[in-house]
Amino acid sequence: MNKKTKSDDEAKYSGARLDANPSYLNRELSQLAFNRRVMAQAEDRHVPLLERLRYLCIVSNNLDEFFEVRIASLLANSRIDGESADPPALTAALERTSVECHQIVDRQYEILNQAILPQLSAIGIHLLRHDDRTEEQRAWVKAFFEQEIRPLLTPIGLDPAHPFPQVLNKSLNFIVEMAGKDAFGRSTTIAIIKAPRVLPRVIKLPDVLSPKGSSFCLLSSIIHAHIGELFAGRQILSYSQFRVTRNSDLWVDEEEVKNLRQALQSELQSRQFGVAVRLEVARSCPEHLSQFLLSQFAIAPNRLYAVDGPVNMVRLSEMIDQVGDASLRFPPFSPGLPAQLSAVDDIFEQLKKKDVLLHHPFQSFQPVIDFVRSAAFDSNVVAIKQTIYRTGMNSDLMEALILAAQRGKEVTVVVELMARFDEEANINWADKLERAGAQVVYGVVGLKTHAKLSLVIRRERDKNGDGELRYYAHLGTGNYHPTTTKLYTDFGLLTSNQKLATEVNEVFMHLTSLTKPKKMDLLWLAPFSLQKEIIRAIHNEAEIARKGRPARIVAKMNALLDESVIRALYAASADGVKIELIVRGACALRPGVPGLSENIHVRSIIGRFLEHSRIYYFRNNLQHDVYLSSADWMNRNLFRRIEVAFPVHDKTLKKRVINEGLTPYLKDNANAWILGSDGNWHKSKPHRRQKPYSAQRHLMLSLGALSPIK
């Protein structure tokens, strides 16, 4: 056996080493281990080639946010009054994450340059560097540079009158070193060029120049090839592209400002120029230029990344979108529709008969949009209430809310302005809603409103002809976002259960009036009762196990980091509760440790869709309690956000949640990763007589329409 191969594989996909407390795994390393698992999709030959490239882009995007938020937070905590005050544990954590990040980035570019780009080139899809271009292609590129790029460039030669320019977060820039004298006889040696943000980063060459396929050039490559033309009379000694990542966590003193929206609009302008936390340069960049840039941005040397390719790999997704060969992508998929909604004119009459459970993206999100749009046109509807966390720049649902307000409905929208990286879109929607006559509020100071709720209040006639108000609600695990509903797995419940919908209304009353919410019998509401109810349910299973009866917990979430919940799970494991956890990303719990967590198993599913559902299942003496939620088991979700977990009581729908949201993922042996007690993740593989089983593929076939692979 080749021991080197085994150890290399374990090192490649490890990431969650032991933290200071051996009972818990390090959060940052566990989060990076998730990116290792995503990157493994880019290495999987069974994944279509362009999708493999897309996975590499996803890893880059994830790392950007990791630096903008997590590393930025660690660095901010390491400084007091501008002085370095790194405690040893924090310094060690930063160093460990730095080592892991460098390994991930190196592996990314290795996959790109040694596997994906050569395989694309072999089938006629070329990403051309200057040396790869034919004379005809170089002539076209030169003309494109002169006509489309050069007029937009503003090279800045550095001298006392031209100081180092402001560099925007994650923007493409170039540093140039020159010899000789400038036009005024001075020896200015360094210039900076900013790439215009209005230009595409990937340029497709005309088909006539690529008769046997498609050819692309990066904007950075075109500028590199013609840098000398920007400095006539000067000798170019060296140059490099570079990119700076900055702290992008917005800070607003919500207790001091009088208008959160105005304060946030002002703060958004400064996000582009936050504290620099990472510098990326081309691998060919001379060391003295790298050091010059590090000093300009006050970045430590271990946060310098010299890469063999574009400094922003995310932008390669522009090339993916321009390639026409459908065989290089996942097979087309059409989401299904529940049979009870397939020919329904009145969704409210249907909900009076039976609740509707939607499992996205395997089932369409359109019924949720129809729910709100129908309410906008329904003369019996008197009020609509809605939470918005992420909804995107274009949203049919938001347009329906605006229409409802314009038609005289009482529309109340709780817009979370502090939804990271969606602040600008949410501010724009808030403005449009207010101008349409809707009541817009921004949740609770200091707490993000993350709950996914929609409520319609309708005045209906009873049998005696008397009018009464009746509530209809949608509760979900994911965002009301037109794009992510097609890419993320989530559950949504449309219901006319009056007790449940009344409690939804109580949540809205709490958010708008800021009064203490009433005690709720059905909903678990953070920051008041959610963590306590989760721990109570865990303790209940432990009590059942101590009495010698079968006890089981199955939970699915994005992250598991809350120490109180983890301690409760450890205690339940010791009492004999069988615990199965499906955790997509960071997990601080160590499974399978004798005497601590030997009854706990943790797996992660990485597939075509991003696993986003939060499901809590407790056997509870065959009561089979099932809760769906917007909340992960993290301290921030349980105490620093408005979150809701809601029960599924209908036996048929409860069975669906278990059979679609949990059981297939526990059976998955194609896309599953298993977390070991040593903190390392290992890819699950079918046993000798097993067939490969993918939960997502099973659900696409059973709930939607997946085109066959040719």
C-alpha cells in the first residue's frame, strides 16, 4: 500500500484540528474544512467540467467572505486602542488558519492549471494567455485594448503629488516598476493602474478566430500584454496584478443612530475601504513589489497570497456562462409542483382543506409568490405581513408586496437592513415599499431578523354571514430570494392552521411594537425560547434513554457551534441516545469519542445544490416531533437573531419531511462526508455490494423532472 497517498489524502481534506478545549473543534478550521469538501467536487471526474470550474469559483467566493468577516473579526479582536494585543491563543488561531488557507489556495490553482483548463482546452475551450494567442488573435486583442480598455485607464505614477491611490475592496489593480525618467526628468519608478469596474473580466474572442471551439482572454491578461504602451519612453522592469481584501463587516451603533437606514447608507460607502486583511498578487510578482504593497496596506506577510492565475478566480464564472455546450453542465432540472396545487385557482380555499409543504428546489417556489400575489388582488385580504432577509435586486415577491400596498392593503414588511452583502438591495426595496404606502420597520436593535415568515389576514364570512378574520401563513427555512430558491435546499409550509398563524402574527407584533412576545405553545422563538426548547427536547430524549426505551435525535443544519447545545448532545449520547447530525459546514462537536460522544455521528452532504434546510427531529416515545427552522445551532442564531422554529403536525407532511429531508441524506454514500473523532472528514464510499446513492439525485427524480444524462 502506498502510505504516502493515504496521508496526502487525509491532509488534503482535514481541517478541523483540536482547539484549546479537546471536546470542541476549532470554528475557523472547521469552516475551512467545508471549503475543502467543496473543492473536492472540482476534482471529481463524475462532475461536468464547467461545474467543476464553478466549484472552484465557489471556494474563492467563500474564502473572500471568510477573510472579509472571520479573519477580519479575529484581527479586530487582536488590537486594542490601535496597539497589537494578541493573546497567544488568538495568535495561534490566526497562524493555523493562515497555513490552511495557503494550502487551499495552492490546491485551487493546481486543480485549475493542471486539470480543468487543460481538459477544457482539449475539447476546444481555451483561456488564452498572451503567449498562447495566434497573430490574428493578438491583433484583435490589441484593437480591443485600444478601443475599449485604454480610454478607461488612469495610470498613476507615484510621487509626492500623486500618493498611493485608494484601492477598493476586491478590485483588480496593477503595480508597475519602471526605469528611466518621466516626462519631467524625474526618476519615478512605481505606478498603479486600476482596472475599470465597468469592464468584463473575461472577454470572448470572435468565433472566426476560434474555428474549432471558443477562445477567451482575461482582462488582466490583456492589460498585462499592453502595459508598456501606457508608459511611453519608459522601460518596464516588472509588473503584477494585485487585489486587496478588506474588512467588510459594517458597524453601526444602532442605539445611538436615529435612522438606521440613513446611517447604514453612509456606512456602505466605507465598506470598500475597510481595514486590509489579505493581499493577492501574481506568482511572478517580484518580492520587493510584494513587500511594497504589504507595507502600503499594513498587511502581515503571512496574509500574502502569490497565485498562478487570476487573482480573483470568482470572475471565471463569467466564462462558464458564455460556453454553449450543455453537456459540460449539470443536466437541466425542472422543479415539480405538489399535486394539490397543480390546478388550483384559489390558494386560500385549498389551504383551508390542507396545509401545503414545499421542498425547494426540487419543488417550485412559485406557489409562495402566488400566495402573496393572490393576496394582493384578493378583495377579502385586509393585511399582509412579511419578513425580508435576502431577496435580491429583482424579486416578483417584493413587486407583489408593492402592488398590495398600492391597492390599499395594510402591508407591513420587516426588512433586515444588516443582512450582510445584501444591505444595498434591502435599502432599495425598503424605499420602494415606503413610497408605495407600506409600513416598513427594521426589526429589533442589536438583533438581526432572520426568521422567514409571511402572513395574510383575510376577512371571511362564516355560515351565518358574519365577518371574521382568518389567518394564512408561510413559514420557511430559507430566504425569499428568486435565485437561491433554485439553488438551495429548503422547506416551506403554507398553512391555515389558525393557532400556528396566530402565533406568527404575535411574532410580527413583537417585531413592530417591541413588546415582550406572549408565551407561545407552538413556535420556538429566538432569542427567548429557541435554545431552551432545543435543550429541553434533547434532555427529554436523554430521560427516555435512561428509562431503557429507544431514543433518537436527527438534526440537519448549516453549522453546529453553540457550546450549550453541544454539551446537551454529549450528555444525551452518554445516556444512550442515538444522535445523527447532518451538518453542511462548520461543526465544533467531536463525534465518536468513547465516554463523550460515542453515540453521535456527523455527516456533511456536498452536491449540486447547497444544503440549507434546518430540520430538528426528536423520536419522543414515537411522537416523532419534527421542527423546521431558519436557525442553525449557533450562538448568534439562538441569542443574537430573531429566529423561529415551527412544528409540522400533519402526519402526512411530517412523514414527508423525514422521508425527504433526513432519511435520504443518512443513506447517501455518493456525496456524503463523515466526520471522525480526530476532527478529519472522510469521503463516504459505497460498500462492496452497495450501489452509489445520491440524496439530491433521488429527490430530483422523485419530486421534479431531471433530464437524463446522455
